[in-house]
Amino acid sequence: MYPGRAVYIFFLWLAFLEVILYWEKIQTRKINRSKLVVTFLIFSLFLLPTIYLLVYIALAKYLGVEQIFFNLNLPEQFFS
């Protein structure tokens, strides 16, 4: 299918099986509000690089902001 990505699919399959097997334990655990806030903060911190990359692609590639910097005739050291 995808070369080199079979391991990822296998890992997702194993994780899915774990969720199925321990579904009752997952359902009975109570999550308090402070733990939920910490989990949300950690999750959002992990998403920041992805958001940064998507904004960079949108601004630099599609909206042409990258051309503004190239037109300033800055030295080559700023682009490396």
C-alpha cells in the first residue's frame, strides 16, 4: 500500500485492539476537571507545530508573502 508505513498501520491496529479489550475499564474511570484541562493543554501544545506549518504554507505559498521577503533583496544568510 504505502511503502514504509505498514508499521504505522500495524501500530494503529494494535492500539485499536487495546481500546476494544479495555473498553469497560476506560468507561468506568472518572476524569476530574483539572486532569481534563492538563490533557487539553498538552494536546494543544502538540498541535502547535502542525498549526504553525499550515499557517506558513498558507501565507508563504498560497498568499505570496514569501515573495515580499525575496523582493527586499536581503543577504543570502537570512534564507538559510
